[in-house]
Amino acid sequence: MDHQSEPWVQRLRDGVVPPLWPFVAGALGLFAVAVAVLVVEARFVDQASLTGRGSVAVLLPLLGAVGCVVAPISAWRDGRRDRRALRHAHGHGRGRPAFHLPVSARGTIAGQDLPDPRIALVTVDRSGLLGWSPVSPDPVVTIPWTHVARIDLATKDHRGRREDYGLWLTLTDGGTFVLEPRSALGRPFSATQPRLGVLRDVLRALRPGSGPGSRPGSGSGSAGRRGAPR
């Protein structure tokens, strides 16, 4: 199956922020379920206390209810931020980007010494990658394709195993640049591991003269770093 033709990828190609209402409706539904569970647990709190599950039985649905309130607010905030960054990217006179990659503001490897403001969006065109902030009309970060040697998955140790968490760009000067993509424009959640692989392949395909993609790295020599390429 060609995952690069899936709707979520096409939305990133087009720079489309998904509507917020389905996300809010889902959060409200989960909130109602969490509140219902709290009501039921409150009726049987004495019995739960006898079994030693009282605090856990109340805490879990309570945290779920709080999360259902916080998540839509975060999505609304990120939607506004991403739309501002999109306006800057589309109004800069460089033409329509080929791809729009929403990224986490914290998603850079330690020591990269990036300038403020932090980027929320990376656009990809024939010249390279541009990092955009919602508060700056000009790109905050510019990485020409001529400076990119490889595009791999960034990995880290998590609970005793390696897992992918971002995109690792190896630069021709020996430097690195790591991005932590979000799941969609206007969404606060990190991209899942399967989607990271698709995003890596999309960027490789957009790189001029790259052919079918760069050769995956072995990750050797990564001790002491926050992640390693794969």
C-alpha cells in the first residue's frame, strides 16, 4: 500500500488544517464517559476502599476528564499558531510549498542552538526546508537541500528498547538537525511511529536527485546523544 497517498499525507501536501469540531466532539464524548465513571465510582467508593482500589478508581477517570478538557484547548491553540505560520509561509513570495510538516517546538536535538522564536512549521520546496514561526514573517531556519546529506529516523531508548521519535537530518558539514513531527496541522500530539516512516519517505522523495531514498544508518557512534539515526 502506498501510504504517501493517504488523506493525512495529502492534507500536509496541501497545507490544510483539519476542522476542530470532530476532535472536540470526540473529546466531549470521552469526557461524558469519564464523568459517568466517576459518578459510578462515587456510589461504590466504600466498597472500592475495602479492596484497596479507591484512590486508583477515582484518579484514573478524573485524569481522563481533565485530559478531555485540556486536549481541545491545546488543539485550538495549535490551530491558531499553525494558521499564522502558514500565512507567513504562503505569503513570503517563494511559491506554494510542496509539503507542510508541523513540528513540536521542543523537537530539536540538544545543543542545536536554534534562534528564537521556535519553529512550529517546516515547509519543503525545491530549494530545501524552511522553519516558520507564528510570530515571524520570515523563515527562522533555512536548510538548503545542498546541505542535507541524509534523512533518517531519529531513535531513542524507551523502557529498554529503541523507538522512533523524529526525523534526523545529517548535514554535509557533519552537523545534525532533528525534528519531532506532530500528527497533523493544528494538533498537539506527536506523530506515531508508523507515520514517522511515511514522513521520512516523503522528505526523501522530495529531495532533488535523491533517487529512491538515502541508505538507512546504523546509529553507531551515538553515545551521549539524545537520539540516533536509523
